Amino acid sequence: MPGKFQNNLAYLEFELHGIDKKTSQNFNGIIDTGFNGYLQIPMVQALPLGLKLIGVMPSTIANGQTVVSLMCEGFVTVEGKEIETIVYLQDGNTVLIGTQLLEKIGKNLILDFVDGTFEFKDRPKNEQKTIQTAN
């Protein structure tokens, strides 16, 4: 299993690096299905990684406050797959994994809150990407 449940939060283990793989570090991030970005990490943890700054982005967080994040380019390794991703840098100490990064992993994510487990499963080869909308 690539992560764990703690206090009803699903934590995914992953590795992150910038331009140089030698700077990689391991992280545990909260899977946040309400975060439609890629990956958010604390600014203080980002400095040693050598991430490439690509811009800034204002965003509205859960409490309604608008914050400005530095946007960087980084590389995440999860489930044995290296993925180029956008990394948002924030104050604080929370690492969040958003839905856009989950989509880039390319596997189905099964969360079981009753048993406190989760897993990634390969998508069937013939399965088409579907988008469901609420009525």
C-alpha cells in the first residue's frame, strides 16, 4: 500500500525532486479531493529540492481566503511512475495532493474509510475516461 489512513485522512507516500534527482525527498501528503490542483508543499520544505519557479497563482482556500502561491515545476514518483507536475508552495506545514495529480497517476484510486485503507488499481485497457456530472 502506498500510504496510510490517520484520523480519517488518507496519506500518500511519494518522492519529489526538482531538476536534479539527487535532491529528492520523501513526503507523506494528504489526498485532498477538494483541491483541484496538483501538489502543494510548504515553502520551507521546497527550498532544498531545486524546483524550477514557473509563476505565481492566486487561489481561494477552504476558508474562503485568497492566497498567492508560487508555482514550480517538479517531478513526483508514486506507484513506481515518475510524473512531471506543478508544485504550489505555501506557508504552513501541510502537504496536499490534488485531483489533477491523482489523474496524472493514471490509476483508479479506491478509498475505504470503513477499513481505513486505500489502493491504486490499474485501469482496464479498454476503459474509457468518463466524466460524471451531478444532476
